Amino acid sequence: MLRIKELLEEKNISIYQLSKLTGLYDSTLNNIVNNSEANPTFNKICKIADALEVSLDELRGDKHDPH
């Protein structure tokens, strides 16, 4: 689903740090990262993408080239 875990490792960011960057609870982020939260809201996903400085497509692992 989402490649948050990979991006956290690549950027050397912990769930706790991501929590501070997004304003989301670390327990919420843990649930999203571990796919325990089946349908995270669009708002939550946008906050995560912004904090990790990636596009929504990159966050979901879509490497499709539109050109």
C-alpha cells in the first residue's frame, strides 16, 4: 500500500519525529505504517507526504511516468 516505512528509513526519520512534523499521534502513524488503519483519511496522507517532502504518487509507490 503506502511506502511510508521505506521513506522513513531512507530519510532516517522515526515515527516519533514524523508525529512531530505532521501533528498526528505516533500511535495513529504506527497504525498507518503497519496497515492496521485500513483507510487513513486524505488529510492524514497529505500531512505525511508533506512532512516527508514527497508527492502523493511517490508516497503510494506510483512510479508511473505521465509522459
